[in-house]
Amino acid sequence: MSYKKLLSLKGYNTFSIDAKSLYSFFCYKEDELIDFLKSSIVKKKQYYILGGGSNVLFTKDYEGVIIFMQNKGIEILEKEGNDVFIKASAGENWDDFVKFCTDNDFGGVENLSLIPGNVGATPVQNIGAYGVELKDVFWELEALNRQTLKKEIFKNEDCKFSYRESVFKKELKDKYIILNVTFKLSKLHNLKLDYGTIKNVLKTNSPTISEIRNAIIEIRESKLPTPEEFPNAGSFFKNPIVSKSFFEDLKIKFPNLVSYLAGENKIKLAAGQLIDLCNWKGKKENGVGVHEKQALVIVNYENANGNEILNFSKKIQKSVFDKFGVEIEREVTII
């Protein structure tokens, strides 16, 4: 069991914020994690599980323990007819897992290609893209109870998934550590091609899931900056969901608003469009800016600190509310 003291987190978060953690622990085996949580280092200290660092903004040093889940492994559990159950360890890179699935012709996650982060973080956020959410392919997960240090199983219904939400962001926040996730995929593919510009990029009317994955990657790379070149956390804001009646009133004033059905009498708006209509795309202040091609992405252009990025994001939220009366929530976790 090894840990580091006063580790710079600059290389472990995609905003490239040079915050430090009091202690950092890299966990490669589940037994190591249990032993570490029993140790005197952790007792009476807060701790945070940091995956790929792609959904977090550090505004200060972390006066506790950062735990990095580094456990690896992908296992095909069983096949039942066209269904395939696959278990992936929390420390597996998410996009590597998606590639494994498409390479083996296991369908369901291809639309979630190139989303940054690790497998263990995906149920917490209920990640989604191009008409697919994690809950659509999720079967169960195994998590460690932080209090009892016992392992527990959570089925799909236990996770209370909703748009970019789960029970692990609400009532069970900071109470469990996800160890592995099991997915239910299929050899009989149910393709989702109606979202965004997928059909325009595909060169065939009967694509394979690998071709869909490649199309998603092409679309994302054309719009989204890489954190290595432009430090960012992907989509900084969630797409807001409003009532149908509110949307109908808003549509009178702004007839070209993009919208999607989001349940009974609920409409999802495109946060990127709202931000763009407030003239934020490409704007920079104090080394922070909105990406010129994708208004949902805030970029740390000139080594800004976390508070400068946070304050910049608040200005965007205020301008969207002032113009549309719509609150856009941050998708990024603030620490």
C-alpha cells in the first residue's frame, strides 16, 4: 500500500489546474482499497474518488485524500441468445471499453464513443450522447460502502437514473466507491442514428457499430478541442429541461430554438445554442474562454486558476437566464 503526499493534480485533471492533494492513493486492487480506508491516514479526513479528471474543477487545494481507481479488467460474463453481459473494472478507460465492445460486435455503447473518463464514473453521471444514455445498457454495479467497507450490488432501478443524474450524485453521494460495472449489450444491434449529424457522416445506410463509432469520433473531434491542446472538461453545462408550456411561450420570441422531448410535458433545450445566442462563443476573459466551435465547452487558454474559470461560468449562466429565463446547471463538479 503506497500513497503520495502533496501531489500536484495538474496532470490528473483535464482543466490542467495546479491544485495539490494532501494525500493521494493509487488503487490497483480492491483489497488494497479496503486496507487503505482502514488506515490512520484516511481516518477523520475527507476523500474524493478521481477518475479521468474530466468532469471536475479544482478551485483550491484538496485538504484530504484523493483516491485514483486504477483497477483494470474486462470480462465477458455470459451470453444469452443475442444478449451479452460484460463486466469492466472501475479503472478501465471508458473509450477503451467502448472500442472493445465494438471490436467484438457487442452493440449498445457505440454512440458513447470518445467520452472521456473511466468506467467507474459513468453510472454516477449517467453519461449520454447522441441519443443514448448509460442507463440504456447498464445492468448492475458493485460498490464498496464507505462506512461498513462491505461490497454491495446496485441494479438499474437502484441507481435512480435520470438526465445526467443518479442516486450517487444525490442521496448516496460520497457514500460508496464503485468497483466495477456490468453492462447488458447485444449482438442484435438496435442502431440510434437520428441524433445530430450521424447520418450525414455515415457513408452507408447499413452501418456496422464500428462504423457508427468512427462517425461519432469524427463528429466529436470536429467540434470538441482535445484537453491536451486546450484544457477543458468537455460539456461544462447540462442541457436544461423546461415545461412544455414554458417552451411554447419561449418559442414565440425565439422561434428557432432547438428542442427535444424529455418526458411528459417536458422539453429539453440545447444549452450550447442558448449560450451561442448570448454571443459567448469564442469570447475570452482573463485566460478563460468559450470554444469557438462548441459553446458548451469552456477552455483554460492561459493557465487560469479554478476560481477564474468558475466565475467565468457564472457570467454565462447569468446571461442565459437574463435573456431566456432559463437556468443552465453546471455538469462539472466544483471542488
